[in-house]
Amino acid sequence: MTTQAPRRGRRHGRAPDAATPGEAAGGRTGSLPSGGVAGGALWRRMAGAALVAAVAGVAGWGFHRVFPGTELLTAVIPAAIAPAVVSATLGRRPLWLALLLDVVLWFAGTVLLYQAANPGVFADVANSWHALLTTLLPAQPEPHLLVLVHTLVWAAAVIGAETLARTRTRIAAAVPALVVYGTALVLGVDGEGSNVPVAGALFVLIAALALLRDDRSPLWLLAGLPAAAALAALALVVGPLLPIAAQPYNPRQDADLPPPRRVDSVSPLDRVSAWLQIPDRELFTVKADKPLNWRLAVLDRYDGVRWTSGARFQPTGGRVPEADWTGKADVVHQKVTFDGLPGTWLPAAERPERVEGVRGLVVDPESGALLAGAKPAKGFSYEVTSKVPRPSKQELLDATPADDPGLTAFPAGPQQRLFRKLAQEATKGATTPITRAYRLQKYLRTNASYDVTAPPGHSLKGLEFFLQTTHRGTSEQFATTFALMARTLGLPSRVVVGFRPGQTSGGIYHVKSGHVMVWAEIKFDRLGWRPFYPTPGRSGAKDDHDVVSSAIEESEELEGEFTQGGSDRPKTSQPQATGNGQEPSNGPAVWLIASVAGGALLVAYAGMVVALPWWRRRKRRRAEGPEQRVLGAWRQTCDDLGLRGRYALTAADVVAGQAGSGDISAHIQPLAEISNFVRYAPDAVTEDAATAAWQRSDAIRRAVRARTPLTTRLRNRLLLR
């Protein structure tokens, strides 16, 4: 026995790389069961590492609703495989060495993703989640977005592989991958396709991992996997029937969208008169199924001097959100090729629903307006699929104006009385909103003439001169006058700058500068935006353009047939969640892990409930530049007043809504004035203005809290409102 003591001493004193994982993890000198970390056969260790890589990779594929192309594989596959290989190779080595190599391989994966070493990769990882929340799915497969998937899958594979190699648990190694899958569900909630098959694959792989770690013969794998596959198939059938599948929570509803921005230094509306003076300049060509008007820019904000766009453009991989209209529509395919069209606006027919071939594409979900990330070069082409609504007579009969104060706002000035008087005279006897719109269209077409030599401009003074003196103008004056007159009648309106179909040759429409045209649109509930053409034809009586002519003939035919009507539509949703588990033979029980995980989720949610509003307010208060801090104070005030998400409201609308509310009304007007000043003169904003804006915002916040019951505040906080 004395001769054995030195040997035992040497065994306990040998280097870490010679110790068994059981000794390193638990300090035990006995061997582990064959289902443990290191006591089993080599095939069992390798199979476990392969299963962890597969679980992480499949969880990463859950992002296919965010990035539907094959580019996603370049982010998922290296991140899932590399940590599993490291763990299988260095499972007996110190943990720090494996983690160091994993970090090196993560960075190597980013080099493959970016096609070069990128010093800003850490900033991209930190900012990519917010970029995805403000992106219309599918997202462009850009490296600065895909790096988030790469990092999440890599982290899940590292934690899972090292947990498998250094502990005796059965399925704990799959938990990080499930977190990745949950993140994919949240970020891809409104994407195309389904993640139910991905959930089924994860179930089968986790079941295989549990059987592998259960210290049973390989025959159990052959028997257990078919049963797991059958349960997964049942889940594929039952999953879509759950209430939560009907309308899941979409975090994009609560994401801070970018503010409205000035797109080009020169508005397309300001180019109309110049284009008409040089009518033969080639702008672009369209290969399309049928002739249509090609809309370019949508302008919905008017300050008395010019029309601008209030669009909140969001990045997209090509999908354009659907409009209000869900009835019959013609699907039109187009291929647009740039020739000499300036700016970054992209022409398309009616409401686009999908765009292909544009890198850096952004779209306004409200109007469907399209913008390229950079000015397109000559010869650049892209494809668009659009829907052209075809409402019936009854659907037009039931049309009622949409309720949107921002689209009926008229700038203060003496001209408003003139516009209202003329609009009322033009629509006298009309009993329905659609009839009033048609009468107003007819009034302008018959009481003024089209003249390309008319003075340009669309200020209130210029339009007053057009109505009372010259009675001649281009579509710039006719459309903008129609939109403003419609607003005095309570009809929400905007103007659209676009082009006539152009000259056709072999199915290709050649659009020149002389084909430019401006028309107006009015928004109706359920119908969405309907076009109106108040500009007369060049001959005075008839238009020389078949698309407009057919629309005018239809309006004249239907004008006397309408009576009043309306309709609405409800929608409901109810979320639900389920779960199950099984206790392992070794290590913590599954119910204990589930309880701890559930408690951790509750603690995390409580922390988010407390920290998220504070973090958002702090970020806005410390934004770069005094102009951004002023806008942050205004957004914070809108959130405190319960107006979060109502981006169409102007500052005047917010102020009007708080009239007579005591302390709030005393501070909201000065804050609105500072905010409006920032929007029109951002370079002149001082630090004192930013400080004053936040003092007003804090005062409004205190007043709102004072008048809101504690139970209501707690409910709003728990619901992250």
C-alpha cells in the first residue's frame, strides 16, 4: 500500500491537460459514466458536439424571415461549426484557451462576412438590433446587419459546446440556441414564411441530444428519434392554430422611427416648370404590361410656401407594406431603366408591393414612395410589381374621408377664406365626399387653362394670383390648388409628382421631361388614396393622355350616381404560450432549470420595464447636437402624453389636443415652438434652446404623472407604453 501512495500523489498532481474533465470540473478522481463528459466513447463526444452545432445553426436559420436569401448561411454556418470544433478538439484543455480561440474564429467569421477586416464591427453588433427594428422585412443582407446573426449563433454555439464538454447536464447546452431562436421570432415576426418547421427541427435535435447524454446504447437513438419526429410533426400542425400565431407581438410598433427628412436639395415639384421648358430630355424607360402614370414623389405637408414630404423612410429588402385597399386590383410588372432622371426618387406605378434590384432601398410605408440609397447612374435598372386598385361603384359610394388632421391642415393666412369659398361654390349640391371631390376636379378643369409658360411656384400668394387673375398654369398649380381646396372641405389630401406613360415603342415606354405631371390624391377609409386630375388637357376641353382621360370619363359618368355610405372592420388577437420538460438522470432537474429560467425571465422583464424608459429618455437627453436634443425632448413629451406611434400628428395638432389642460398647456406651446424652429432651422439651434426644451418636457412629464392614477401608470409601465 505504501508503494501506491506516490502514484496517487502523482495522479493528483499531474498537469491540467492530463486530468480528466471530471477532475477539472468536480474534483473527483473516479471516472464518469459513459454518458458523461469524458468517460464515454469518442463517437459520443463527437456526436454531441455535432448536435450542439446543428442546434445553434438551425436556431440561426430562424432568421430566414428577416434575411430570406442564401446570404444568411454565410453568417450562420461558420458561427455554428467553429465553436463545436474547438470544443471537441480542446475539451480537455483549460476553458480560457478554448474561449480565446473561439473569439479569434468569431473575428475571422466577420472578415468573411465583410470581405475584409472591419474596425467598426463592434459598433455594428451594438446597433444592428435597432436597425433591424426600423427595417421593413425582408432586410437587405448587408454585413452590418448579418453580423448580429453571426454573433448570436456564435455565442450560442460557444456556450452550448463548452457546457456539453465540461458539465454532466443533458439539454442545458441547447438553451442558448433557444434564446437565439426566440430572438429570431421577435425580429422576424412580420416577415414572409414560417418558423414552425424550424421549431420542429429544433425539437428533434434537442431530443437527440437528450438521448445521447442519457448513458444508453445507440439503439435508443434509433428508437427515440422517430417518436420525437412524430411529436414535432404534431406541433407543425397544431402550432399555426394557436391564438398567438394569428397576431403575435411586433416590436417594430414600439421602435423609434427616423424623423421626416428632406430627400433632395431640389424637390421634384420645383422641377416641374423647368422640365416642361425642355420637354424632349430623356429621363427613363419603363417596360410594362400596360400604360400607367409613373409616380415619383409624394408630398403631404404644406407650410404656405412649398409642399414637402413627411415620409418616414425605412430600409427594406424589397417588400413594400400593403395599403389600406384590400379589394380587387390589377397586378402590373415593370422594369424601369434610368436615363437622365435626377435625384434618388424611384418611379413606379401606383402602389408598389415589391421591388428588386435596388441596393440600399428605403420606402415610406404610408405612401409607398421609393428611394435609392445613392443617386442611380445612367443605365441602372430595377423591377417593380405594383397593385392598381379597381373599386366597384358600391365601394366608391360607401367611401368616407379618413380622419387625419395632419392631412387637412391649412396654413394660417387670409387665403384660406378664398379657397374655402371657391371650394364650396364648386361643390354646391354635392351630397357625398366622392362627389365633392369630382365636382372640385371638374371646376378647376373648366375654369382655368393649361399653359406651360405660366409662372412656376405653389405658394399661397402665387396660387391666389392663379385663382383670381391669370387662370392659367401647369399641373403644379392645378394639383396644389385642388389639394388645398379639398382640405377646406375636410378631405385629407396630398400631391403626387409623376409622369404620363410616355411614348411607346415595342412595349417599352420612353418617358421624357415633357411627360411630367402633378396630380392630387384624397384619402378615404378602406379605399386608401384615390387619384384626381384637376389639370385640363392642352386643348382645353379634353386631355391628350389616355390614362387621365379614362379617369375623367369615369368620374363624369359616376358623378350623379353616388349617395352616402360607410363601413368599418374590426380585428382581434389573443396571445397564448405553452411549454414542457423532462427531468434528467444527472445534474439539476428539468423543472428546476425551467423554474430558474422562468424566474430569470421575470427578473429580466422587470429590469427592462424599469430600465427601458429611463434609457430611452437618457439617450434622447444626451443626443449629439442641440437640435437632436430638442427633437428628443419633443418625442419624449409625445410619449409621456400617450401619443407614441402617432407620427402623423403635427406640433400644432399636439398643442390643440392639450388645450385647457392646465400646467401641460402652459409648457406644450413653447416646446412646440422650439421644436418647429429646429425642423426648419436646425443649424441655428443653441444649447440654451435644448436646455429650455428639456425643462419644458420635464415639467410636462411631472404634470402628466400628477394627473394620472398610480394604477394606470403601473399598467402602462408593465405594458412598455
